[in-house]
Amino acid sequence: MFKPKLIYVAVVATLLVAACGEEKTSATATVLPATPASLELAKTDVATVVERVLQKSVVVTGQLQALNYTTVQSEVNASVAQVLVREGEAVQKGQIIVKLATQDLQARAKQAEAALASAKAESVLANAVKERNEQLYKDKYISDIDYKKGIAEAQARSENVKAQESLLAIAKKALNDAVIVAPMSGIVAKRYVQAGQMVAMNNPVLDVVDLSQLELVATIAPEHLAALQVGQSLQFNVQGFSESFSAKVSRINPVADAATRAVTFYGTVQNPQAQLKAGLFVQGTLALGSATQGLVIPKVSLRHEQNQSYVWIVEANKLSKRSIDIGLIDDKTGQVLIRQGLQAGDKVVLAQLNAQAVNMPIKLVE
């Protein structure tokens, strides 16, 4: 920005010397204060008051996060046989992504099958004894106690069959769980395991992220909260991308931050080409209220003194201060709506000036 340049007119005092006889007296020279004659400003330091439509908006910063993501976990204790995908690769729901070693799991399944077969045989024998005891009990060849023992034994063997069936089902499930599939379509974001590594039950193996739809997480100051509504559009930019993107406010946090009193809100971002990534920082502009037409000036020209807003203006090639009443402020364009104090065509100064500049002649230079 061009800095004001003061041109001073040098005023030189006259040196008076008086002499009397052999005694000489020298008078001290007196210099009058320098008086600024004019002030130079670059034309870029002056703006013209114009009429236009202004939309109140606020600049917000935030971060993109995945709306749908999952951490795939191992359901069994086993060693990793194969990891079939890497970070950055796309996967489809149901696609095999990791295979675990199955030798131990197969052995357990066979053991469970054998235990079930044995339990079934014992149950058949116990039922046969129970049926024989029923006839003997009717003929009064066995006691009531022996008869009830036979019934209890048959029932216990039957329950044991059910228990062994459950154990076999668990063993078969563990064998099936050794083949891990993607629970959703997306992109592999992180791989936690390598081939040959032991993995415990419930330990993570992969992160899968769906980038087709992202969520923008940002905060808004409490003074703007009343104008924030679900469904509002938000334009934002991401470093490294030349184009702008849009989001739609989907949720507003019901609780403000205890320290800053700012409120977090969330916006849905459609990202079908997956060009935006989760974790990127963004800067956006949120429109607040309806658009208004009126006189506007650059925000940088505003000055404040004792709760009163004013601007420096150029009138008849001189500087003067003008009190104004301001309306809405558009942070995106840096423009301020003026309610009173200025007219279209007035020239306002953008440069910083001190109070001594009042009524000073002004000269605009290239």
C-alpha cells in the first residue's frame, strides 16, 4: 500500500548578531515548526462509494471428514495368510480383502464334529435305556429312583448334543471368518497387518472409507448463530484446487464450546469423483440473511473512535473526517453497507492517517 508522503516547506530563521565595542553578543537561531504543505496518496489508496447488492456472509474454516467409514476387525485369533489390498485401492462390498491361516481352525472344526458325533451316539444309547426302563417300571422290575435316573440321563445326553452342535457352529463360523470381506464399498485408507503377522480377535486389519460423500465440520461465532439454518448452502475452497465446492448444512450442534462459545455445524459434500479427501482443511463463505442493495465501501477504509464509525474522505482536494452509520458487512468481499453519511461518488481513503491530516491538501499520484 502506498504510504502518505508529507512535503514540508522549510522555514529558516534569521540570525541576528549585535556588536558593541570589543564586547560581542551572539543571538541563538530560532527554527519555526515545519508545516506540511500537502499529502500525496496513490490512487489505489482511494476508493469510490458505489451502489451494489450486498450479501451478508461470514468466513468459516473447517475440515473434511468421511461420512461413512469403517475399521475392519478380525473375528478370530489367527496368523495372516494374505492381505489382498493396499492403501488407496478401491474395494467393493463383499470383496475378499484378507485371508487368515486356517490350519488350527480346521482342526478345531474337526474336533467339534467328532465331539458332536460322540454326543449323538451317547444320546441314542441313553434314549434306548430310557425306553427299556419304561417297560420295566410298568412291570415293577425297577424302582422309581432307577426309572427317574434313566429319564434324567437321556435328557442330559440330549442337551449335550445341543451343546456340541453349538460348539461346531462356532468352529465353522471361525473358519468362515478366516476369510475377511469388505463390509462396504470404498477405498482402503489404512492397513494394519502384514502377511505372517499374528492378529487377535477384535484387532483392526483395515480402514475403509467411502469418499463419495464427505462431511464438512466447521464452527460459527455465536453472533451469527441465529442466521444459521439446516439446508443452507456453503461455498468453500480447498488449497490446491482452483475450483470452488459447495456443501449443504445438515446438522447443528446443540451445545456451544465451553471456552470459545462457538457452535459446531456440519455440512454434506457430494464428492462422486472422490477428488476431495478426508482430513483436508477448507475455508468457506456462509451467506447469512437476504441480499440488500445500497451504498458500499471497502471494509479497510472504516475507522472507529469512541463507538462511532467514520471514514477519511477527499473533498475539494482536501482531507476530512466523515461520521457514518454502517449496516451489514460481507467478509467474503470485504465490503460494508453504508446507511448514512456518504453519497455515491464520494472518495474514501484506504490508507492509515493520523488526526493532523484534517483539512490537509491532497495530491493523488500514480
